[in-house]
Amino acid sequence: MQSDTPTQELTPTEEKPAGPGFWRVISSTWLGVGLVTALAVLYGVLTLVEFYAGPKSTLPQVGSLYAHWTVVTLTFLACGNLVFATVRIPLDWHRLGAWCSHLGLMFLVIGSVYFWRTRTEGQCFIARNQNDSWPVVRHFFRSTDKVACHVYNTRAMQSGSTLPPTVQTVFDSPTGLEPVDINVPLKGTPNGVSVTATKIYPRAQLRQQWSNESEAFSLGVEIEVSHGHQSDRTIMCQTYDDTVRFDMPECSVFFQATPVMSKEEMDRYNASSDPAKKMTREFFAIHYTGNGNPMLLIGDASGNLSTRPFEPGQSVSTSHKNHPTSIKLIRTLNRALRVMSPEVPPASKPGRLDAAIELTINADGRTIKRVVRYGAYLSGRPTIINLPSGQRMYIAFSGEWLELPEPIKIVRHEFKTAPASRMPEDYICDMDIGSGVHTRKATLKLNFPISIGSYRLHQSTWQPKAETPSNYNDPAAIVLGVADRPGIWLIFVGSIMLCAGFPYAFYIKPLILRARVKAKIKAAAEADERRAEL
């Protein structure tokens, strides 16, 4: 005797979620698809908004739009839906693919969020020294919405070493384009001196201005240099290294805040017969000590020296007959001061813009305001600030400076091109990592990073001295990318679970269900046979 009822029991049916309607809604697949679609649309809209937002601040802005509350809310709801949808599924062998896929996706999301929220990323700027050697680098600049003011060690600056700041003060950069008033005291200032960052200019046109202000204590002269029909005025000052000398094809001009050499010293120099001890190029050295008029030390083309008074309105010329150059003294300055004045242009105005910070300095009962230009890297000299006491202070404004786990130094660099072509193929740096007995060697190439502690260094920018392919192997500076990878193991585990879960769900699950159906059919048939025997 056979029964016709078991055939209906053997047909596999879809699982129906149990529980109240709210549970079914929050764990619905359609809700999850809708949330993911909304996120995709929102990301597209935010990308367009960021692209067409208009002029950008020079200060760093890292993912500011993607921290919007709508993105955070939709991401949270999508992850919650995925959690509820996973918990709703009873754990069984044929449902293992769904569990594995859902858990893998959750690990991937959690790992990605942790990765991007806690990741440290930046650039390591390495500029060659004046003698063309590469310095030892111990720091890199982090790419965040943070900026920093650095106060330098005076002895380190005077010794001409690399630029290790003694202390940096880190604070948030503004998100808009207009100047922002702040009140951030700087750390590491000399005793008796207080410096406060009072205003940030995210974008401005900075103009250099010279003045003869009462709080300055620097000696200088204003001269006019004429060559043919062209003339230009410039100020030479003892405080600023880039103003104490300039070279022209016909001569060199110096400024020194010291007395001119005596007649006896000059006679001994002229009587010297050693040509190696003489300058063979014509030059003018303006000596001014702050009293009276400057004295001019002249070196002619034969290498002999002579002196003469140099009064305002007077001029001297080179001995070149066809193209003479003349130097004219305009005025002397006993309190020369070079400052930058920021001008905030309209948001629609094109052109090069700079970021800057305004500092208020209180020293010896006086208040001084100075503006310091922003630089993504500390690639140039810091701003020199003269204090009323005669002491100098060095301040720079840049990105946040972090320490590398080990110092690095470039020992060899190579620029490779494709065979029979000028197409760049590889930028190679042989490096020493560490110091002392712990120094090890490594080679950095494109797509072949090296590891230092938790960070990985990769080639980012190669800055040649001349922008021609033949000179690319002579870089003036090299920028290396620096980044760590927090939570990467969660991303790897999630990716592996996704790659295993989907094939399991689409290929292994049908085999399991088919085997179960066959087993049930066989069991039902055996039961029918036993009943028939009875």
C-alpha cells in the first residue's frame, strides 16, 4: 500500500521569515538593495558637488564632504540591515554560503571603515643639500585636515643643518575660503616671548613689502640696478640671507653690515701675487654699520680692491664697455623690515593663491604682527622674525610633521626609460634605512614599495632640476608616499569569505539540497515498502 502524501513534503520550499512585521522589514533584502542604491547615488552627487564647488583652499581638505551626516546615516542603516538579515537565517550546512557571504561583507565594511578612519598617509619630502648630497630624513608630512606651526632650534639654523623643528603646534585647518580668527598659542618659543596664531588665510595673495618700522633692528640699503634701458630697485638687508648677495653676468653685489677693510688690509691684498687668493670677477661690496653713509669696496676685473664713500644718489658702473651695469644708492635703512601682506581676492578670481597664518608676537613689552606663508612641505627656509632684544626666531607653517620609525637616506638614484624611447619606465632609489649597526639597504622602485615599521614607502614624485627627459636622472628633490594599513587583515578575511561564500551558495548549496531530496525520497520509498510488507 502506497501513500500519495510524501511527495508534497519532499518539495523544498523557500524560508519565510518568522516574527513580527518590523523584524521582516529591517531584515528585508529589498531594504538592503535600496540603501546600497541610495549610497551609490549620494556618493555620485557628492563627487559632483566637490568637483564643481569652485575655488579650493590651499590648505589640506581630506574627504570633508564624505563625512556628511547623510553618508554616515545611510552606511549605518545598510550595515544594520545586513546584520539583521544574517541573524534571521538559521545556521545550517546549505545556508553556510549565505552566512559566509554576509559575514564576509560585514568584515569588509568594518575593515574598510577602520582602514580609512585610522589610516596614516602622507609624503616624505627629500631635497638635496647644497653640496648635492642627500640628507638623512627622519620625518614625513601627514595628509590630514591638520596644519602645524613649527618653531625652530636657533642653533640648528645657524649651523646650516637640516630643518628639525624643536616643537610643532598642531590645529585644525578651516573648511571655508575666508580668513578665520583663531587663538592658538605656539609651543617652543624662547623664554619671555609669547607667540599666538591669531588668523588663518586659507587662500590669499601674499605681497612682500619693505618698511623702515620702529620695531625692526636690521640694517639695509635700497639700491637701483640699471642695465641698458632696464632698471630695478631692490633692498639688501643683513637679516635675510637671500638679500645679502646677488649675481649678474657682469658683476656681483654684496651687502655687509660690517666696517670696510682698512687701507693696510687692502694694500696687502693688492700686493699679493697669488691669483688663487684674488677674485677674478668684478664686484661691489656695500658696507654699512648704521652710522653715516655706507662705504663701497670695489673689486675690478684684475682682482685689485679700492674703496670710496657711497652717498645716496651716487652710482658706480662696471668696466664693461658694451653692456655696463650701474649700481645707484637710493637710501639707507637702520630698521629694515620685510613683511608679507595678505590680500583676500574674490572667490571667482583666478591666479596663484597661497595660504598663510598671522602671528601676534609679544616680546619685551612690544606687540608685533607677522604673516607666515603655508607650504605643504618644509622645503624652504623658515620665516626669520627679529625680536626687540636682537634675538632671532625661526617659524614655519606647513602640514603636520610625524616621525618615521627609522631614519632613511638616499644613496643612489636612477631614472630609467623604455628601450629606444624617452618614455619613463622606472624611478629607482637605493636607500639606507636605520642608523649605526642597524643600518640596512633597500631598493625602492615604482610598484615595489619598502616597509619601515608599520609604514610602507612608495615612489610619489620625482622633481628634476631641469624639466627635460635627459636631466630626469638629476633630481633636485624626491617625494615618497608614506602610508600604513590598519585593519587590512579584516579586509583580507572579508574578501576571502565573500569569494568562498558566493560559489558555495550558487554551486554547493544546490548539491546539498539535491542530496537531501534524494535521501528523503529514498527514505520515503523504504517506508512505503515496509508498510506494503505489513
